[in-house]
Amino acid sequence: MKPFATLTSLLIACAAGAFFAPAMAATPAAPAKPDPAKGQELSTKVCGACHTADGSRGAPANPILQGQHPEYIVKQLAEFKEGKRANPVMQGMAAPLSDADMKNVAAFYAGVQPKPGFAKSKDTVALGEKIYRGGIAERNVPACSGCHGPTGSGVPSQYPRLRGQHADYTEAQLKAFRDGGRKNSPIMTGVVAKMNDKELKAVSDYIAGMR
């Protein structure tokens, strides 16, 4: 009886192994982690012409990328590539990038310590701070801090870091949201819809000097 029992147990074990083996083999491998070193190489070769090699304080018309949330950078690159965010230059730059390229370069920029910025107009700092922290109640414009945080640090995967960003770039993006040139954030379109040029400039300048 013992040899028969042993043989039966062995057959059952083999059958069970054969049943579960395909399921185990089909389990997808964990996605590769972003490689900041590869991202730095890509930044130097491709992105540096406009954003500087480390995403620091280059031309005011281009965004500072240092310290930006990687999820936000990846989202924007993907939307440039897909045409959801219109910009001929960036669409051309993003077109050849793979998902891995986007994650690598985003990881690199996110890991660079951002440098502080500064406001240019003392006359509008108070207005900019008022809008950023309290919105414009009479027109139902919400406070920027509600999404981007009291220090402008944003929320990973949801809202970008703003603190220290070039005022010229921020102002241009706010106007683009308001005027229909940028359509990849319905939330932002709604926020700035009732703001005038003076208010957009003031809050942009305030953001540039946030600490």
C-alpha cells in the first residue's frame, strides 16, 4: 500500500504543478525603475538646448524643470507626443521618446535640487499673494494654494510644483489656459477663466519669488 500511496501522491503533485505553472509563467515582470543617469544623458543631448542640461534657470520663456514632480513631467511629455498639449517644438521633441525615456528624464529632473527664484515687481506682490492664498471671492476664483499647496510645492501625481518658476512662463501658461491655447487641464481653464491680465501677471510674479 505504501508504494501505491507514494505514487499517487507524486502524480497529484505533478498534475498540480502542471496546472499552476502556466499561471506563474504568465505573471508580468515588475516594471523597470526609472534610471536618472539615462535621463541625464537624454537631458544633455536633447533637452538642454532649451531647458539647460540640468533643467535649471534658463530662458524665462521655458519652464524650470528642476525639482518638478516626475509624474507631472511624464504626463506633459506624453500629452505633447499625443497632441493633447499643443506646442510644435515640444511635440517634435517628444515624438521619438519612449515611455522609458520619459520616465528616465523625469526622474533626473526631479532629483535635482531647485534654485530659488525672485519676484520682479514689488508693486504687485501683495495682489499676487492675495490671489494665491485666498483667490478672488467676488468672482468665485479659487485660491491657487488649494491645489498647489501653501508653499507652491504641488502634489505628486496631481498638481505641479510652482514655487520659483519663471514668472514669464507661468503667466504665458495661465493666459493660454484662459484664452484656449492650452486645453490639457479643464481645472486650470476654469480657474483662470475670470481673471484679467493684471491678476495673472501679479500671481505669476508672486509664485516666482515664493520661498
